[in-house]
Amino acid sequence: MAEQSDTTVPQASGQAEFFHVENPFYYELERLWLQTVNLRYWLLGLLALGLLGGLVVTLLSTERYRAAARIEIAPSVPSATGTELLEPEAWARDRQYYETQYALLESRSLAQRVIDEGNLARDREFLAAGGMGDGSSATPRALIRNLLNNVEIEPVVDSNLVDVQFTSSDPEVSAKVANIWAEQFVATNFEKQFGANIEARKFLEDQIEELRVRLATSESALIDYANANEIVIIESGGDGSATETAEQTLAGAELSSLNQALTAATAKRISAEAALRAGTRDPGGQATAASLRTRLAENRAQLADLSTNFGPDYPLIKSKQAEIDALERALAAERTIDNTSANNSYKAALMEERQLRAKLDQVRNSYLGQQGTSIQYGILKREVDTNRQLYDSLLQRLKELEVSGAGKNNIALVDTAEVPTSPYAPSLAQNLLFGFLASLIAGALLVYIREMLDQTLRDPGDVERRLGLPTLGLIPRVDEDSAMDDLRVRTSDISEAYFATRSNIMFLTTEGAPQAMMLTSTRPNEGKSLSCFALARTFAQLGRKVLLIDADLRNSVLDEVIGTGKGAGLSGLLSANASFTDSVVHLDLHGFDVIPSGRFPPNPADLFAGDQLEKVMESAREAYDHIIIDSAPVLGLADATEISRVADGVIYVVESNGPNFRSIQNALRRLRSVQAQIFGVIVTKLDERNSPYGYGYGYGYGYGYGNKRREAAE
């Protein structure tokens, strides 16, 4: 490979110099702007779509009504003098307090209170306004979310007033919810400040209600138990013990009365029995009996005296004995009369006693049967008394709390919400503005993403910025069928482009254009073969002796462009099956010679790796001023790296809007790994997508090479 020690890297054009911006930020902004220009029709479409979307949303949206209730939030702790605090922390403290209140106004707990207070879970109008149908599927979380999504807290500037706004599709629902929201917030703050009394009252009310139920239940149980066990209460009193409770019953009272009557009857019977046993008579009988007993005693005394003095047969003794017998009979008769009366009294008393005792036994059995039930009755009675005492005590405590009252609330409801008469939304102007902004954001994202993802060559200035190589030529896109015809017309865009490219190549070294130049690309169909043909033709027009070598032994395009046919070609030269002179084909129409590719061998890389390629190049260097080699693409193949060994340098062809920079950089890295010198880059197939960067159709004159300079170079 010929040494090119004194090579220069010319600036491709004044346009390239302009795009070589030192400020990366300006460069990125410029690229985004150019990308915006490239996507202008897409962006206009997005803008129209955004405005149309705003119009459609306005037409399809349900009318929504907003109602507002106003509350006043006074400072929580006013100063003792009624003036503002002078400490520096006062303003920050007040601000923190108000921010806290605003957050509480939008809390989930307050929303739950509103739902409970207004019974919104069953309010059909609210559910319909919130889009929840009949509410069968409305969970508590969904209800809270619906409320929080539609409520807005709007503080009035430079005041302590706050507007609570609620929006829905029903004006009456909006006013109702806004009022409930404000009222519940006021009530919540009141409970928070005076929660001790309120909680105590609520606790007492709950306890009183519970005790009232328990008292009624215990009284009912007591009455039912007494009725079931036939317990009749005569009087109340005592401490509720089982004994006193039994004495208060009808059976106990009857037993007591019978016991007293039995005691009296027993005493009467004992008295009658004693009288009967003692023989007690009435006063008349007692006198007669006493007289008889006296006479009887006297006669017995006399009889004793007679018996002592006389024998039993003494007549006087017999008469005395007869008199005594008569007195005894008289006394016995008298006793019989008195015993009958006493006996009748005794029998009457005994019968009364027995009847009372039988009745007492009967009542006592009944009383004993009630002993067990009386114990349970006493337990129930004590429970009733205990519940009544607790109920009276708690009721008295509740009355005391109600008399004590509570303090003043620092949050008050100023204005209630009125039913709105006109809808708040949708707003056509607002929706159009939103659509416009959304389209701008979408367009900006589209431009940014397109720029970030677009790693293809859009701006030819990126050749120098990102690849570090000069731009040797900028070739516009033309129709493949008319490319050859356009090259024959000297004033065509593509002809002018290749003339400018040839001029740049002429300044690559101090001696002019390199003798042996290899053209390659990243991938097929990037315009490499057409560039080889056009450059060979332009150099031939300068009167130079030019040889074009078709070294793409895998997919030759020159055979189709020039129509030389296969023949022996380069593959024959490399395999030593043909001579150099026999392989060269002269093209009279174009003024240069060409070595076609020949037949495609199965192992092109092996042919290029041999010594035969260097011999071919030695022969070509001796016979020609310029040798242009059309090589196969770099990536995936070893052909280009082998051919670069025998060339003075490489001209790299890149299709604009084609391969990404990463693949281009990988290909250049492979060439540099074999010490190949890369002269520069020819950018092909420029079209309207590249025009915002200053390139495109008709770019030649704006690229910095005017007609006079190009003609002078020719």
C-alpha cells in the first residue's frame, strides 16, 4: 500500500463548517428543531387531533354543576389581649394551622362522615350523579373516592374564609353534599376541641341506654318468675334477703297468722285440759261440793271415832257408814255434772287446735315449697334494684353534663351552598386549550423520542462530529432506473454531486487524488457501486487513465450497471486462470477501463488473502493514473479488510437515513484494525428528509462549491 504521509483532511464544505458547532446544547436544540421540521405534518396532525379531541370531549361530556359552601376558620388560639402575636413564629404557625385544616377538609375520615350523615350509600340521586347506578356495586371505598374526586377546597385570598365546592351532574346533589361537607367539618372541629365532654356524654348516653334495656329486662324477668311460681308480694321492705322476701309473700303472711292462731288454740286447749284435770266447777256447784265434802269429812271422822270404840257391827257405825256412802254418792254426782262442762270445753279447744295445726302444716308445706323459689326471686329482685340505682345515677350525671355545656367553636358556617342554575363544565375553551397543550406535549415527545431513537445519518455534519471523518461528497437520491441517464447529463443534480465529490478527492493529498481508492459500505444497496462508476467517469473526463475493478465477488451490481458480462474477470485473475490484459474491458462510451467481477467463486475471502491480488494491483498501478475498487460491504465479510491492504485508502459510502451509527462505527473499527487509512465518507441518497439540515435536491450549489470553482477544478 502506497504511503500517504502528507495527507490532508479537507473541510467538505462551508455548510459543514457551519454545522460544526462548538456548543453541544445549541447543536442538540438545532437537531430537535430540524427533527420538528421533518415531522411537521405529523405534528400538525397531532395538533388537529388534539383540538378535535377537545371539541368531541365537550360535545360528549355530561354537564356538571358546582355548588360552594363557605366556612370561616378563625385562629385556633387567640392571644389574651385580642391582638396579633408579635413573635416571628406566629405567621409560620398560623400558616401551618391553616394548611392542616385544608388537608383535613379533604380527608377520608371527613368523607366517611359525610356519607354516614347524608346516608349517601342509599341516596339514589347521589349514586346516579356519581355514575354508580343503583349503588349495588358501590363499595365504601368507591363512595369515598367519588366524593374526594369531586370536592375542591378553595381558600379565599387574604381572608380566613374557605369555599367547599362539590361538583356533580345534579345541581341539587352538589348543593346537598357541599352543605353536609361544611357542616360535618364544623362538627368535627367542635368534637375535637371539646371532645372530653362530648365523649363523656356519648358514653353516658350509651351506658344509660344499655342500663335502660337491662333494667327493663330484669324487671320483666322478676315479674315473669313471680307469676310462674305464684309468688304474691304483700308489702315491700327489708334489704332483699331471702327470709324477708319470703315474709313479704302471701304464703308467709298466712303462715304467720295461722301460727299465731295455733298458739292461741293450744293455750286454750291446755287451759281446758287443766281445768278438766283439776275438776274445777262453777261457783254454785263448788259450794254444794264443798258442803258435801265437809259433811263427808265430818262423818268420816265420826266413823273413825266410832270404829275405834266400837266394833264393825255396832249399829251407829253402820248408820254412819251408810251416811258416808250417801254423801260420797252425792259428791260423785256433783262431780259428774261439773266434768261434763269442762270436758266439752276441752274437746272444743282440742278440735280447734287440731284444725289449726292441720291448716298450718298445709300452709307450711306450701311455704317450704316456695323457699327455693324465694332465693332466686331475691336474686332477681336485687338485680332489679341494682340496675335501677345505676340507671338513676347515670341519668343524674348526664343532666349535670348537659347543664355544664361546652365552649365556643372557632370554625363556623358562613354561607350555605345554593343550588346552581347553570353548569360549571364542560368548557369548550378549556377543553380546546387542554387538547392544544396535550398535542404540544405529544408532539414534543414524538420529536424527542424520534430523535433519540433515530440513529441513522440525517445530518451529514454528523459524519465529522460522530465519526471523526471528513465528508467527501453528498449525493442526492434518484430513481434507480434513471440513474445512468442522469449521470450522462452534466447539469443534473447527481452529476453535479459527483463532480463536487471528485473535487474533494483531488485535495486528499498534496499530490492530488490517491492512485488506488477502495470504496466500501456498511451493508449492500447503499450506492457504493454507482459511486464507483460515477467517480471513474468523472476522473476519466479529466483525461486521466482510470481503471474500475469490480471486487464484489458475492453480489456484483456493476455487471448490471455497465453490462460487461461475467467473463474471466477478477475471479479469473485471482485464481491465475487469466492474464491482466485479457481481463480488462475498455468502455468507449464512458472513457475508462473496467475489470468485471467474473464468475462468483465459493471462497472470495481466500482469493483476496493470497498474493495474486497484489500482483494485479502492481500491474494496474503501472498502467493507470487512478484505480477505483468496488469492494463488498464490511460487516459480516472479510473481503473489504483484505482488499484494503492493497489500496492507498478507503472511501466509505454511507446511505443517509439508512444504517445506524453503531453499525457504521463497528465497520470502521474493523477497517482500522487492519491499519486501513480511511480518507472520508460519501453520503448517498439524500432526500427531503435531509433538506432541513441544508442538504437535499439542488443542494450542490448551496453546499459551498460554486460553478466557477468546480469548473476550475475540472
